[in-house]
Amino acid sequence: MAKKTNQHSSEIDISSFYIVQNCGACHPGGGFGEYDRKGNLYYNEETKKFGYEISGDDPILDGDYTPLSAGNPNYGAPWDRSGVSEADCLICHLKGYQWKERWVVLKTGFFRWAPTVGAGWATMEFFQDESGSLKMEERKINYTNKEVADFENLHVQIVRRPPDENCCFCHTISDGKKGGRQWSPETDIHKAKGLDCVSCHPGDREHNFAKGNTIQGTVRNDLDNTMHSCEDCHTKGKDKKAPKFRHPFSPKYMGRIACQTCHIPYRGTSANLVYDLSTGTAVVYDTSKFLSNDPINPKNSIAELGPNTWYPTITDFKGRIVPARSLVVIYWGDLDEKTNGVKPIFLWKIRELKKPSLKDNNGDGIPELNTTDEIKAFLRALKEKDRFGNPVANHPVLMKGGFLYQLNKKGEVEKIKHEQAEPIHFSLSHNITSGSNVIGSKGCKDCHSKNSPFFLRKVLIDPYDEKGEPVYIETWERLGIDKERLDRLLSVQ
């Protein structure tokens, strides 16, 4: 999202208006959907004034009001037409809430009507204009509608405890992409035993929801580890109904290996695995493209397991071995040579480049950026100026497969290991299983064997090398285990 104050248009990617319109479906309103970054309403219906009129800021270069988004200078930020996105309590506390209908209203830029449509008291009809955008054709409001919410008896219909389906409106989409999460009695033992979302994630009067501590999570870190852990319920007895764990192996395993590592042995539905942003448009590959239901051989498929089954990455997080879903991201950036940090280049700048052509080296029908010549040509193209006359990048680099690619003083491509080019890991915490599927249920050989599906599990690092072939490493390498120790681990049973 664009900064509040910008010096020129080249600094702006997407505005606050763009965020509410395109991402507001998974947010209940209020906060950034209602107020700008100085605490003013984006548009006050009573005074008929925009927030920037109160603060005296220039709206053109103000990230909350700029008409520029995603490279389109005419995208607009018509807060007076849209209204603000106010906090909508019913999105969580009303059974049968019309989430999809609310999403359409937000997407079409009529923020003020979204809660009314979600509650079932309004209907809006749209048509598609010549540009393909949805426009409102007719709006009808009727507070006597009772199919979803009965206005007269709303106090009876509001539930104190949000039902799982309301949580899933938003979290099914995001968590499905991040980790292939499913929430059903068939996919999680806790759901099968009657627990719901707020059993583990209760909230207080201030709507502070209890949470764990995930690898990528940065929202409300002050609430980390406020929910009960596996050990709290299954060892310390904080949930009297939870069965006490009985494991035959040494207790030292519990200190080093997180419970989820063994109790989330695999996932049965696809998740996003690769984001290739090199052409300015996101090309997304899911787990089925580069992983399989055989953890050791991604090109093999085991008939007994579903075709979309994949095995998590095993990584180290704060001293414990945990399961994660890796995300490989390929993107162009601007290197700050003083800090060695890389700032991603806005995609609209990449899309507007006079880009060199790419070949399809792996035969999947989609050209990919992978050869030295292609990388060199793109790095040279990034020396151009954008539509506003500013350099696309001062020091252009490609981030791919754990390496930073740049042009050296001789104009040749060199690659250097760089932390920001490594795969991103997302924690896996749901879809807990029990019984014979759990890693270790068949004894030590589940991990400590010659063909260990644990230590020898493949992790994708780069979807295509110079020849267009995927690059993998094995879990023992990811965990920093040397070859001598690996040999011992594979032979101990």
C-alpha cells in the first residue's frame, strides 16, 4: 500500500481505496476501511468533506486519496460515492450472513451498502460496462426482509459465539492458499470431537482473539501464545476432556519437535507453492505442479493416496522443528547497497516495460524466466524510466531460488546467495490427525530408516533452473544436518 505522503507518483503502487475495494471482503470494516492515517473519516456524510480537506493535504500524492493505483492514474478514490466501510458486527455474529453478496458490493465500490446487503436487507443489481467493470444498475432496500436477519428481532438472532462458517468466510480463502487448510470432521480431529474455532481462539470484550505464534504472522504479536497450546490441553490438563498423550519415545522429542510436525503428516488439498512475478503478472503454481503424494520423489504418484496430497516442509522455528508450507517467490527488486536490503519493484512498472521475449523451456505452455541471457536482457530493461520519468530501479536485481541476480561491472550476470530470495514459510497448525496416520505411530522407522520420508523429504527451492528443471533440496539440508549425522539418523531404529 502506498505511503501516506509521497514525493512523486512513481512511489505509489495501490491506495487505501484500492485495498478496501479489493481486499475488504475479508475485513469487517472500521479501522482502515473508515478512517485515513490521520484519523479523519475518508468522507464525512454530514459535512460533505473529505479527510484531506480537514488535514490540508494534497490528495494527488496522498496514499489514502490518490487516484493512482496499480499504475492506473485514473483508478480513482471516490470516497464520496462509495462511502466508508464501517465496522460490521453481523459479519461474525449473525448466522446465515450473506458474505458473497457483501463481497460483490465492496468490489463494485459501494462500501456504505455492504453491511445492509450482507444482512439481507438490500439487493443491488449490476451490469458490466465496456471495460468489463461492474456498475450498479438498481438498489432496493427493504428492512422487512426476514430471510437472513429479522430487523425487529435482531437481538434474538445475533449469536454471542461466532459460528465456524462465519470464521471460514475469510479464513478458508487465505488459509487455503497459504497451507491448503480444511476445517471439517474428516480433516481435523478437533472438529470431529465437537470443538469449534473459538474453542481455541476465544476473544475478550475488546475483540482480542487468542492466537499462537506463527512463522510469518506479524499482526498483533503482543497476543502471541495467548491460546492454549497442545501441551496445555494434552499434558497440563487445562482441558479436562482432552486425552493425555502417551508416547513410547523419549521426552526429549517433545522439547525439540512440535506436536504438529507428527500430527500433520500431509495435506490432502492443493495450496499455492510458487508466485512468479517476473513478467509483472502473477503466475501461480500450486503444490500439485511440483510436489506429489510421494515425499521423496515429486515425479512419482502413489495410487493409494489422493492426487492433491503433498507433504509439508519441515523447518526450524524458534528452536523447534515445525511443519510449514513453503512459498517460492520470483520477483524483481531494487537493491540498497548500503543495507543489502531489496525492495520489490511495483508490478505495474514491470508490466509497462519493453520486455524481452521468454522461451518455454519446460514445455508447460508458459514461458519462464530462467536462462542467463533472459535474465541479462531483463536487468538491462530495468534501467529504463517509468511512465513518470523516474528510474524503474537504481540497482535492479532478480530474486529467485535463494539467489540475487545482478549485472556486475562488466555487464555480466552474477548470482549471490541472499536471504530475501529464500522460500517463505507459513506455519501449519490445523488439520490435526490421530491414529495410524501420525508420524511415529508405526515406530522409529517412520523417520529413522534408509528411505526416510521425514529426513529425505524434498523441498522445492526453484521451479526452473537454467534448463527449466525444478530444483529441490532435502529436509536434512534445510535443518542444517551434516551428512555424517544424517547417516546416523537414518540407521538408528
